[in-house]
Amino acid sequence: MEEAEDTRSIDGIGQHHPAACDGALIKAFSFLGKRWNGVILATLQHGPLGFAELRRAVDGISDSVLSERLSELSAAGLTLREVEPGPPVTVRYRLSLDGTALMPILGELAGWASRHLPETAPAAPRGGRG
């Protein structure tokens, strides 16, 4: 029995372009699903933070990983690194306009996950084909 193609609207007009949509979703989830990226963005939505403040707010992240993720988020245009002249020189990180625009979407995604996904993922089947 063949499955019927899902014709629900993706863009609100009734048109579904699987290749374009799938490619965009893969790109978005590959980046946002990278460990810590979403947590860092969500933490910065409350206002600019210095590196040490951000590290304390994101429990469990190492300095090197935080530095790497902040560079990636900045390169993607989602965060801004601001250097305030000193002494002492202070570096703070904040969301860019694009990062701020992403917050309602991440909030909706988090809400959906709370309602529909189990607290812990079920264990993968061992051996054989699951």
C-alpha cells in the first residue's frame, strides 16, 4: 500500500517544496541542534553577559567549548561580541537582531518539546534490527 503524499501547507499557501524545506530544516537543526548553541542563545535573550557570567549560566560547558560556540554563533550572525574599553577591558556577548528574531521560534520549539517529547529518550535497541 502506497503512502499518500502529505499535502499540508508548509508556507501557508498550500505549496510544499520538499527539497527546499528539507534542506533548510537540515541546515537549521544541524546548527541549532549542536550541543549548547540553543542554550547559549536562550541565555543571552535576557541581556548581554560577559564570558564568565555566561559560563556560570550555562551549567556544564567548558571554557574552550563556550569560546568555540560563541565564535560560531557570531559567524552565523546570531550574536555580537562587544568590547568595552577599560581598564579593565570588558567583553560582553549579546543577541544580534537575527538572534533576537529567532527567540520566539526557539520558545515555540521548546514548548512543543515539553508537550510531546518524553523527558528522556528511550534506549536504542541492542543487537539485531530494532
